[in-house]
Amino acid sequence: MATLVLTVAGTAIGGPVGGAIGAAIGGAIDREVLFKPAGREGPRLTELAVQTSSYGTQIPKLFGTMRVAGSVIWATDLVEHRSTSGGKGRPSTTSYSYTVSLAVALSGRRLLSVRRIWADGKLLRGASGDFKVRTGFRLHRGEEDQSVDPLIAAAEGAAMAPAHRGIAYAVFEDLELAEYGNRIPSMTFEVIADTGAVTAGDIAASVADGALASEAGTVSLDGFSAQGASVRAVAETLAGAANGWFVPGDAGVMLAHGIGETIELPDEGARDAQGRMGTANHAIAAADSAARMVSLTHYDPARDYQAGVQRASRPGAGTREARLELPAAISPGVARTIAQAALARVDRERERRTLTLGWHALTLLPGGRVKIAGTPGQWRIDRWSLEAMVLRLELLRIAAAPLPVPAGGGRVLSSPDLQIGETVLAAFELPLLEDRLASVPRLAAVAAGTGAGWRSAALMLSTDDGAHGSEAGATPPPGILGTIEVPPGVASAAIADTINHFDVRLANPAMQLSDADAAALDNGANLALAGEELLQFACAEPLGAGRWRLHGLWRGRRGTEYAIGGQNAGDMFVLIDSETLKTIDLASSAIGAQAQVMAQGAGDGAAVTVAVPIDGRSVVPPSPVHPCVQMQSDGALLVEWVRRSRLGWRWIDGVDVTLGEEKERYRVSIAPSDAPARTVETETAAILLDPVDFGAGCAITICQIGSQGLSRPLSIILSDTGEPE
């Protein structure tokens, strides 16, 4: 007796592919693809979501558009970057950041491009190709003649650096790790291997290197990762998706599916050489012997390739549930249609027929389609046996292809793809905001982006016109800044300005300003730099498109009354917030020089540069105020003023504030209209001028001498009567 079952069809093709695929044919597809209880060696969904770095890890062949984690095949040690702020009178803080360079293998098949990249679940690269953190990036598409990556060659040596020909891989150069806890994140990639969807049959043929063909019309998959223990495992998985089976032939193995061309067979039986009639039978298994529900797990492209589950169920007896795991990117509707087809197949294949035919039917092959005379429907040959010149065929009923079934994938939990935009930078020397003295000039910088996804930028500082630069660390969280459209005009710094207002346009329409009451203003809320004037605003009125109108102003804060009314349209506007303000201490020798601050974010092609003149306003005392001129009885002129200090701006106890300098000294310049000017110094906030020292039109300027330099001058011009104008 000779018995042929479909697992022997591997003899129709040669080599290891034949041995791998042959065992999958016929009845094996039922056991190995649809409802194998354990031990299946095909690709798993979880394997595509976890980045690996272990030797021996498989590199999948990718088809269509797919999301895959890949394997780290090369990496440098973490590179430490250090920046120090503070010192010179305040605590010194050293910040550390880290970068790494690495290569990640993605596919053992050529890719067209990489679209989005996720790192620790957050978008590292958006759909438009913008990176959310700074990094260099190159994609080697997996060509057979691709060159060695220059970074790997530089690090390992040209003789030790492989080109990884035939392997598609991505290289990151100096990837910033601050967003990921200063460690290499787990990355997944949306890769495009083909220009459109690929059928399950075409994928199977490609994996088998042409030793496997497919009937037309197999299910289309948006993406697929060919990965598993063998070619057989991948082919079985694809056959399950196509609701198909394998048929041996002269040209190799064919993946068949659904209703097709058939041969009609009689149901008359056949006699052997001894005249015995071959037996035939017709059996239908109990309904509860087949699965009542089929669950299919897949990747859903509309949900950023998150795993989705679709279920198909039938009425009637039975409690069994079958689970299918398909590592393919397909829509929920396609997934549910596949599940319905699998359920219909196992239900139809409960019915089995056995035919006995004469030796003339030996040309029939396992897996072929047949019709039985007088019986509706089509059948496929599951087993073929020959004894005493009588051919015995065991047949399974073929289920018709199901109609497409609509289905929903549930709520989308996408990582937001926020555009970074370009970096906007404001840098300036800021008057002291704290009640703590600074002994060196202090530079301040605030940065933000024109897009909602901007997070930070790297800072560089030069104090020699750009000849040399030094790292200044990263910017704090995005600040609020923009430009002045309507200047605030002129007002007094002594009372609230309830008349004027000014309009600003913020760099990003998503930026928000808010109101503040008098108590909040007294505590320093809504402090802003408008041009060179520090002011506060009580009311922020949105005008739309990132424009705001600010009123209820407190002007000339922290000794900046000299800048009131000096603003022009286009001057910078910066909301002063300690959380978004980056301060950099400079050497005392920087006073009188010009600093250059450069910032470069992930979305910038080149660094943004701002030039800042350093005049010492952060370390010198504010100018004296409240001049008083009194003519004495002997004709002398008493000039008095009130000093101010870098400390104690709120004046909460009604007592003179602390001097804040090593000693109290003033430099007074006296310039009569008809005599040469002269300069005197005094240690009191007053000076007595003889009648010969002044006259009509005499100009008097008073500067406080601080530990780090002179204050801005207080100027007095005497009238014809000797009184100040």
C-alpha cells in the first residue's frame, strides 16, 4: 500500500526551502497554521516591538510599510557633556548631559525609506522628517554594494568596519539622551519597503526565493515582517492569512485558496484486482468539535501599529476559541475578514468525503480541487492512497471566500507629532532680579520655538566676536517671547500707568499670557523686558493669531526708568520667568565687550546668533534719584539726591535699604556753560557748590561708584535762576 499525505510535497522542490515548505502542505496547514496549540515558530507581534542588542538575533525581511524595533548592531560609549553655571558669589551648579552614536539593523531586505521613529514611545522623528531632539541621522537602504558608514569607519577603523551589505540599517550620530533619562532609548521605526500593499502570496514567493508560487488574489497586507525559525514557519503564517493551502506540482509548490477550477469525479466506487468494491463514506463531525470563536491579533496602521484584536463567532454549540497571531499591518476590516474566513473554513471542513477511484485517476495531486458528481460545492484532496490499483481520496469541503467585513479598531492612542519649528532666541544683560549681589556680569537667555513641539536648544557663548566659543549647556523649558508691535509710550515710573498699553506678537501662537492682580504684581508677577525697559502688566488681552494687548502697566522696574519710551516696533518682548531663564556668568573683563549667544535646536539647520553688548548693568548700582537743589544764603548751591541699592527693591520695612557696595561713594561732574568741566568725588549723597562753580545752564551729572563700576548718571541742568530745569 502506498499512502501520500500532503506533507511529502517537499520532494517537488529542492534544497532546504523544499524541506521547510513541504511539511506545511495540506492537513498540516490545519494543524500548524490555524489552530496549533503550542510551539509555533513563526514571527510574534511582541518580537517586532522590542529593540534588541544580542548576538544571534534575527534580522527580519520587511515588506510593505511596517513598524519594527530592529537590533542595535553598533554603539559608542555614552559621551558626557558638562556645563557649569553660577559661582562668583552664588552657588556653582554643574549640569551633565549625554549623547551616544549607534546603528540599528532594520531589515534583511532593501528598504525605500524610514518615516516616523519612536523612542520610548514618544516620537523621535515626525511624519514630515523633523527630529524632536538633536541628532545626526543616516539610512543605509540595504543595497548589496553599499559603502561603510563613515562614522563607524572612523570609530572602528576602515579595516574593521563592515558595510553590512544587504542589511538595511539606520545610524544615529550624537543622539541627545536627556529626553530618555540619559540612556539609549528603545526605538521603533516606521519603514517603507515597498511602494504599496503586498499580497500574502507574493511575500511567500519572495521568502522562498521563487521556489513557491501563489494563485492570484491572495489577501493584501499593508506590511509584514518575515521572521521566524524557518521558511516553513513564515509560509504557514502567510497561508493562514490567505486562508489557503499548498499544492505540489512540477514547477514547485503552489499556494492555493478559495474556489477555483476543478475536475469532476464520479461517486461510483472502484473494484480492485480481486473484484472487491472500494468503500466510500461521508462524515460530518459534531458542531462542538470546531472552534466557535476565532480571535486574530494584528498590527493596526491607523493606530500607529498598535496591536489590535478582531473576533469572529458563529451561533450554535461549542465553547472552543481559536487564537491567530498575524504579525502583519492590516486594517481592522481586513483582520476581521481573515478571522471570518478561518472560522468558516473550520466549520466547513467538519464535513469529509472519501472516494475510491481507478488507477486512471493517479494524475490527481494532494491539495487539488475536485467536484463530486451530484454533490454541490468544491472539495480539496487532503490524503491520497493507492492499494491494489484502487485510489482512495480523502476530501475536505472548501469554504467560499468571505465578503469583506467592516470593523473598527477602537480609539487611537497616538504619540503627538508636534512640529518643532525654528528656535527663537533672546539674550540680554539683565539687571539683578534677586536680593543677592552678583560680583560678575550676568548674561540671560530665553529661547522657544515657532512650533509647539520645541523643547530646548544647545547654547554656545563667545565673548571675542565669535573667534572662540564655549558650550553653555541647554536652554531651560520654552519661554514666552516675541516682538513689540505697538510701543508702550512714555509714562512715570512712580505711579501705575493706566493710560498706555502696548501690543506684542508672540513667537508661537500657542504661547499664553495671563492677568495678575495688585498683590501678584507686588510679588513680581508678569515681569517682562520690553526693549530695554523692565515693566509689569496687570491685564493681558488676546487679539488672536499670537497677538496680545497689555495694559495696567508698572513701568521702569529695577532701575530701568531710563528706557521708558525708548521702545520701537520690532523690539524684543520677553516674559521674565526664573523657570525659563538661562543665566550665564561672565568674567569681569567682559564689561565693555560684546557677547555672542548661539542656540541650535533639533529643527534648526544652523545656529541662531544674538549679539549682546555687556555694559555691566547686572553688577553696577542703579542711578541716584530724587535730586534736590537748594540755594544757600551765602550764594552756594546745595545739591542732594537719594541713593539706591541693588538690594531691597521692595522696601518692606520703611528703613533705608542696605548699601550693597563696599563703600558709599559718588562721582559728580560739574560742567558750567562758560567754564571747563570738573569732577569731584564724595562719600555723602550731597555736594555744596561755590557760586563760582555753577551758573545758568550748568550741567551736573551724578554717578554712584559701585564695587564693579559706575551707575547710570543722574543729570541736572540748572536754569537761569539756578534751579534745576
